[in-house]
Amino acid sequence: MACQSELEQARELMVALDALPDFAPSIGFSDRVMSQVQVFEPWHVAATRSVEQLVPVSRPARIAAGFGAAITAGLATAGATWAVARADMAVVLTQLGLERFREQVVAAGSDVISTVLGQPGLEAMRSSSPEVMALAMGGFVAAAGMGVVGLRALASTARSTR
């Protein structure tokens, strides 16, 4: 009996709901709702849309772009194959490049120290131990940091008094 009464109540509810007038939302309702909804877009769809902007529209331009991409891929593959086959030469070239980079960094550091401390300061740093050099560099960085913090505090104080 309980099931039949629940079924009868559900039917009465459905009849009452069917008797209600149809709801007609305003014209911009869906636009307002969808502007607040964040639609999930999978990564591959986003990547495809990004690449589609780079693809040329005309057929000859697409063929040329495809040809260029194929040549680029072939050259990259050939270069990688050569690097693997000639790993010894790649290591030598890498070491040479890193050595030149280190020389440039050391020269730039010497120029900065010479500018900040002068030539006597540079000679004193060259003749000192690495610990003293690290301590001096730490002091320089700390002094520069305190200067930046002081200037920032001064600027914010001047801005707040306006």
C-alpha cells in the first residue's frame, strides 16, 4: 500500500508540474550564464588550435611549409645521429664551449671587481684564499642588498607622504 500511495503522490506531482506554464528565459540569459562557466578544454585541443594559427591558408604555402618542416626534421635527425656517432667530438666541442664561457664569466667578474674595488682591491682578492674571497663577495652582496632595501623603503616612504 505504501508503494501505491507514493506512486500516486508522484503522479499528482507530475500532473501539477505539467500544468505550470513554460518558462521563457530572457534573450541574454544563456550568454550571461555561459560567461560565468569555465569550459574545460583538453590540452590536445588547445595545442591543435595554437598550431592551426601558424598553418598557412593557401595550398602552395602549406606545401612549402610541410617541405620546410620535413627538411628541418631530417636535419635534426641527422645532427642527432652524428652527435651520437661522434660523441667524442661532441664532448670536445662542449668542453671547449664551456671553457670559453668560464673565461668570459671570470673576465666579467674581474672587470666588476676592478670597477668596484679598484686595481689594488682586485690584486688583493687574487692573492687571497678562496675563503677570504667568498667572505668579501658575501659582504659585497649584503651591502648591495641593504642598499636596495634602503632605497625601496625610502621610495615607499616618499610615495606614502604624497
